[in-house]
Amino acid sequence: MAMGDALFRGATPLAVRMRPASLDEVAGQAHLLRPGSPLVALADAEKATAGAVSVILWGPPGTGKTTLAQAIARTSGRRFVELSAVTAGVKDVREVMQEAMTQRDLYGASTILFLDEIHRFTKAQQDALLPGVENGWVILIAATTENPSFSVISPLLSRSLLLTLQPLTDDDLAMLVDRAVADARGLAGSVELSPEARAALVHLASGDARRALTSLEAAAAMAEPTGEEDAAPVITAEHVAQAVDRALLRYDRQGDEHYDVISAFIKSIRGSDVDAAMHYLARMIEAGEDPRFIARRLVISAAEDIGLADPQALQIAVAAADAVAFIGMPEGRIPLAEATAYLATTAKSNAAYTAINAAIADVRAGGFGRVPVHLRDAHYAGAKRLGHGKGYVYPHDLEVGVATQQYLPDELRGRRYYEPTARGVERDIGARVEKIRKILGGDG
């Protein structure tokens, strides 16, 4: 078979041609494919007429959600109907349900409804699925890349098994790539793959089988004959680099990279390295991180690491968060970048953060004491008889606006929590705090 025939057979993408015909060919997801598991039972042809539970497959793109559904349909003997939540509506769902009932009643046929991207369905659209799932008219296999706890209605969740798919390992991806090169459904041996090219394809795929096979197909189209008789063209790492216009970041929103990159981002802001902070921001944006998560961390950074050294920092961070929620992505990257640059380059102080932590530590250790009598509420009946409020000096009645009186409980008298730095606005705040403390203590 010529390489052109292998690559462009019917213009069907390589990733589609290489979809497994059975669960035995599925790469990865061993935790879901053990003997007797719900998916294995669902694919059992001998149980095709028996009832089966609906499932929701949750996982990152390219981990095999559609592949599993189609493999189950091929081996189970059940009718298979596929809908996409992007294009289907309530009318389409109801038509599937009606036809499923007809097939069941007339021919005893069981129907699998595969619904891709169920998180895109509205509540009303998801409600339309309930009768069919509850009464067994269809066995629903729904796929989603979003957390079903937030994107799927509770009644549907309670009637389905939630199965979580994991990103494919490097070994899984390498096996898939090698299979695609050799298999008659794939490139049928029309090209060879260098070890460096295989490693590059696996690395760039970042756990996504579809990306690995798509990149392989593009690289194979660039491979040229070696000139030797009967020698197949060799795909090199250079071909892979030419085929893929940018590196696909190894970034799992629930895994180590998620936490490592956001940690590096915040620490770069704290360390005033604006270039490093912008780099990590770009990595998160390109990896598809939730921009609201990034915005929340910027707000925390403004309060924790900048504080009163620049009170405007918190306002800018909150404004960036509001802007992202209002305009969405990709334009939301601009206010995120503006806030990142401002926070990274302004004066830093963690004095307020340290102060509240120290105060909380004292309270947890039992250091809270009674509120001084002159500070207690004197508005309710009997308060004055108890002496509440007696001796309280109203600061606004004084020229300096600060009275010499005790505010902390006796047990904590003289305790200091807030220690302003000499950086930014806090330098002036520190000078005021010292004057205030002297007046409060009677030394002013």
C-alpha cells in the first residue's frame, strides 16, 4: 500500500481509523476495564437484552470517552445512537427515546445513546433524558470534560454511574503510536518512526491520544523517501517539530502541574520577577486553566504579599477578576496580564497577613480574655447598671482623634500583631501606627 493511500484513505483522520473495535484494544483506563466492571458488563454480547446501568464518563480530551462508547456498541450487539450536545436539542432527544421504545417493543433491541459533551446541555435538555434513563428505554453513555457535579443535573447523576478517566501514560501513547504506524487501518507500515520522533509525539500529546495520532499523521505526510530501494520514509523528530506548531503543555488541571505552575506563578509575583510571572500566566492560559482560578489567586496575592505597601493592588486584582468574569476568554488574558504585571512590580508587604495569623494563633491558644468594660455594648436594658460603656472616650471628641484608652483585653495588653514594613505606602502607615500606639498607651 502506498503511503498516500495509507494517509488519506477516504480522508478519514488517522485517529478515527484507529479507534478500537473492542475493549481489548483500548489503551489505558485499566481501572475501568477489570473483569466484571460496569463497562465490561455493558459490552458483553450475551447480556445485550438485559438491563444495564447508564454511565457518565468524565475525563480530559483524548482519554477515550468516545472510543469506549463505540467499542461497547460494537461488541454488545445493542443499537447505538450518537448525539452531540453541541448540535442536538430536546426534540432530537425525544425522537431517540421514541425510536428506542419502538425497537424495544417490536424487536427486543436495547439502545445505547452516546451523548458527547453533556455539560453543554441546559437543565431543560438534560431533564428530557430522565424518562428514558429512568425507565430503561435507553442506556445512556454520556461524556464530559467538565466536573459532572457542577455540569450535570442531580437527578441524572443519581441514576448513572460516574466513571473517571485518567490521562494516558507515556507507555500507553507510545503503544498507540506504534500500532498506528503498523496497523492496516493506520499507516500500514508505509513509514518508519525514529525513536526520537516517537518520544517527541508522546511528549507533545500530553496524555491525549487524539493529539498523538493527529500529530503522527501530519508528520508522516512530511516524511520523504530515503532513496534506498524498498525503504520506507522515516519520520524524524524534525518532521514532528514541523508538523506541530507549538508544544502541547503537560498540564493536568487536577494534577501536579496544576499546583506546581500556580505555585511558581504566585512565588514569582512575590519575588517581583514580572517576566517569570508572565511566563507562568501564559502556561496556564495556554493549558486551558480556569481563568477564574487564576484571578482568585491574584486577589489572594494582592492581600497576602502586597497588602498595605500598595493598597491599590487589591483593587486592581479584584477589578481583573470582575473583568474576566464579564468578558470571558480569550480577551480575559489582558486584564489578568495587567494585574500580574502590577502585582509583580509594586512594593510588597505581608504585615497584614502575618498580623491576622498571629492574632488567630493567640485566640486558638485561649488568649482572648474579656472585652474591657468601657468597650462593651451599653444599648440594651441593664447594660448601664452593669457598668458597660462607663469611662469610654469618644475619639471624635478629641482634637487628634485618638484617645488614651485600652482596647485589648487585659490578658493581651501591649500585644502587637501588625508590624508595618518600610516599603511603599506602608512606610507612612508605620510612622502613623507608632504615633497612635504612643497615644493609646499614654506616652503621646
